[in-house]
Amino acid sequence: MIAKKDGTVGWVIFNNVERHNALSLDMWEALPRILDQFEADAEIRVIVLKGAGEKSFISGADISEFDKKRASAEAVAQYDKIAHEASERLIHAAKPTIAMIRGYCIGGGLGVALSCDIRIASIGSRFAIPAAKLGLGYRVSSLQPLVALIGPAFAKEIIITARQFDCTEALAMGLINRAVGAIELESYTADYCARIATNAPLTMLAAKRTVDEISRAPSDLNRELCERLVEECFSS
């Protein structure tokens, strides 16, 4: 992971180019620390997440480390706990967050993008949640941002089909906010950040928190049922 400050922008760079920026446990552990660092810096007004290189935002989990980092039920639980806490930290960041997406945005990478306030993608980017091809279950906390953003119909389609889709579809679903040419992505995002940086921080924070509260799931959500179904996926 690379943390870089550029004026009023804090850049979080997922740097695992050899594996298309696949998420490692170290990356999940580093993310909250970087967010803490950027939030403590009063000069930073907006935080942007991106993938290193030109081919991927994040291609999913780094399965090469699963034999060591997810070798037992206890290890899986600990891994999931760290990833969940990092995602929650990103969702509840006190400063505006932008996912600048170029290339593949798959599985856990899409989860990271969904945890940001705004998603700007280059035309040519590809999106998917391939859990159904891998026999994996997604927990309530992982699916809530997706359903809240695009609604149940598109959320079910993405998960049940497990297919890749392009930027045009992502924009039509409301999964991303903006689609721009690959050459313009960096400059467009920089201009976008410059506009945000001039706004009142407390107003932006109030808006973030209020929208999150409005989007909360109903209190009668049957979490026990959802958790049982997920466990059945993993044990099948």
C-alpha cells in the first residue's frame, strides 16, 4: 500500500501490480492506518483510492496467500474480521472518499469501491462479483452497500449471474457516478477533488452521515437467517 499526499488530496494506492492489485491481508490491515493518518491532516480535504498501474483498480482477493492466511476456520474468521473492520473504517471515513477505477474492479475490489462515497471509472473498466462461480457466500455487511446503492434487482443480477459487465452498464445501474475516457481519468479526478476541497468540511461530513442513516437497513432484518445461508455456502 502506498499513501501519498498531494496538496488537499490524500491518495491511497493499492500496489500489487503483479497480481492486478489483488487484496492481501497486509493491505486490509494498512487501510485503516492510512485513513487515520489522512484524517488527522487538516490540509487533506478528500481521499482518493486507486490501483497501481494501468490494468486494475483491484482484481479481488489475493488467493495466493489463502493457504497460509486462511488455512483454518479460525484464520478465515480472523481474516474476515480484519477485512470487515477495514471496510467499515472506509465507509465511516470523516472526509469524502473517491474510488478512481481503472481496469478490473472485481469481487473485494468492488466492495472497496462501494465503501467509498463516489466512484469515477474509466471507460473500459470491468466489474463483477464472481462469488457464485467460487461457491462463496456474501454476508449481510458485504451486500448492504451494494443493495443500498443500486437496489435489489440489479444486486441479485450481479451476484446470480457472476458475469463481468462494462462501464456503460455500471453507469446505468448507478454503480458508478461518472465514466470518463482513460486518458482523462487522472485529470478529471483531480479537478473533481479540487471542487470538493473548497467546500465546508462539516457540511460534507453532515451530509455523509445523514445519507448513511437514511440508507440503513430496516430493524427487522433477519441477520441470523442470512448468516446461516452464508455458512452453508462455505461448508458445501
